[in-house]
Amino acid sequence: MVVARHRGTKITVDLGAIKANIRTVLHTLPADQKLFAVVKANAYGHGLVPVAYAAKEAGATGFCVAVIDEGVALREAGLNEPILILGVNPVTEAPYIAANDLSVAVGSLEFLQEALPLLAEQGLRLNVHLALDTGMGRIGFRQPEAVRQAEEFMRAHAEQFRFEGVFTHFATADMVDTTYFNHQKQAFHKLVGALDELPPYVHVTNSAASLWHQQTAGNMIRFGIAMYGLNPSGREMAPTYALRPALSLTSEVVHVKKITAGDSVGYGKTYTAGQDEWIGTVPMGYADGWLRRLQGFKVLVDGEECEIVGRVCMDQFMIRLPHAVKLGTKVTLIGRDGDAQITAQDVADYVGTIHYEILCGLSHRVPRVYRD
């Protein structure tokens, strides 16, 4: 991985905003509720380790990741809190997970049965969270009897398994229509009812549920997109508490030229000037996560909206300027410039996706700069 530190393109992450968002939601929760910060996918593009430390300082008592390597990276960074791997993992990795004191989502009895001899051979104990599929259709147990069998198996082999948690994930917690949400909640209660004893962590609440379904059962929430200051519902529902966006994306003008009517810009000759125009070149492209489909979108220069003209290139894109500007003039792609603002939601709306994808798509080539 090469980070492009010698150009003017950068991501600025406001760790103070992340802390504020965590403290805000903690203020709304019962005192016995724990909060695990979801820092998978490089903390949604914000930076795994710096965000994790900021979350810990703000009151997070654990972390959620998607893959083993993310959990190991947190351990190597000196974080000793519980770390739950939410994704499915090969059973052959069970000893490695246990050796790094990571917790793992398990959605089948077969995983436990096959992991048993591998763990016993090395004298290791695996922290397990049973995943319950209540309607997401992704991973997890679907029948109460299977849940009961998994619990009995872990109790019978307590030297190799610690039954640490049980959870599900809601598919529509961020939607106005609560019909399917309520169906999933009922399914969760039915599946959990098959357990003889609840584990230490019972968690169903994600960012969306923390905003609009605060009475949902459980004693721990998985705080994801709202931690970064973004509304999990997009524009469908308004947040019930204040959110502070933590990420801004800026670059600079590295070349300025005047073109005349009839001149074209970019690959494919997709833009032709209708009059004399000033064109600026910005050093960021689709290799950095600024999508090719953003032709025609806007950026901010000196607080003014400037259209992206021509196709976004791999490493650069061009904008139509209102007038000539100095080289090095700041360009805001996501964030605020004066009274004007472009949000990650605005970018997502333009290309027909969600802001999660926009943030996670920002490549490692773009340096992250942190302020608090």
C-alpha cells in the first residue's frame, strides 16, 4: 500500500466528532447498556486504529470488525477490549482466533463440532457469539432446536468454548415501515427462548435501532455508521439525536487553463465547452475512490459550486471554474467551505448508492489526517 502524501488530496477525520457521537448515544441508553464501536472496513474509511482509540476514550467497551485481520491489527495496536468478528470464518482459523483472544460469530453447530478438536489440540478456548438469522438471510441459526443444541454443545465442552454472546441483525431498522422489523424482533425472542441461560452479551441494536427503536431488547449496541456522524436511513427518516459528520475530503487545483468554445475535455470527448471557460485540474480519481460516475457532480472552490466536466480519470478530474484561480487553491469534495456544504449523502444520491459505499470506497492511497 502506497499512501500519496506528496499531493494536496487528503481525508481529514475529526476524532472529536466521533467521540461526541458516541457520548450522545450513550446519554440516551440505560446505564447497563454496553457499546461496541463498529470499526470494520478501516472504520468505514476513517482509519481503523485512530478511530478505535477515540471510541474507547469516549466510552466504547469493545469493538466489532468484519475479518480476523482487523481484529489482530487492533490487538497489535495495544487494544485489549473484547473484539467481535462479525463475518463468517473458516473453521481452520478457530485456533488463531482464540490465540488472539478474539470473539467470533458462529451460525452453525457444524462449526463448533469441527473446531473442537482443533482447539483441544492446542489447549485453546474460543469466545463465541451465536448468530441468529431472524430474517436478514445472511448467516445464523434459524431454528430454536439448533440454537439449543449449540448451547448444549458449548456447555459440554466449556474448556474449548466460552458462550459469550447471542445476536441478530435487523434488515429494515432504518425504514419507516416497521412491519418486518417487528417480525424479526419476534423471531429473535423465539430463538433466544430456546436457551437455558443467556450469555453475557445479548445484542440486536445497530445504529438505526439506537435512533428509532431504543426499547429493543439486549444489553449491548453495535454502533456503526452513526458513530461517524451519518444517518443510517439516508433521507428517509430524520435522526432522533444530533450527529456530527467526522470526515471531510479535500484536494487542490494543480493546473488552470482557459479553453474556447468547441474545445473538449476528458476521455471519450464527453464534454465540449459551449463558450470560453476556465478549467481546473484536481489530483484525485477513481483509483482514490472518486467514482467515474461523478461526471456532472459538483465540488466547492472558494465556497462556490464548480461542476466536474469530462470523465473522472484514474488519478485526476477536471472542473469548470468561474474564473482563474491560483494553483494550490483548496477544493472541497466532501465537507464545508464557507456557507456551502457537500455531504457524503449528496455524493451517494448523485451516483445512486448509499453513503456507506462512498466512504468505504475511499482508497488507502488517500492519506488520513486526524484532528481532535
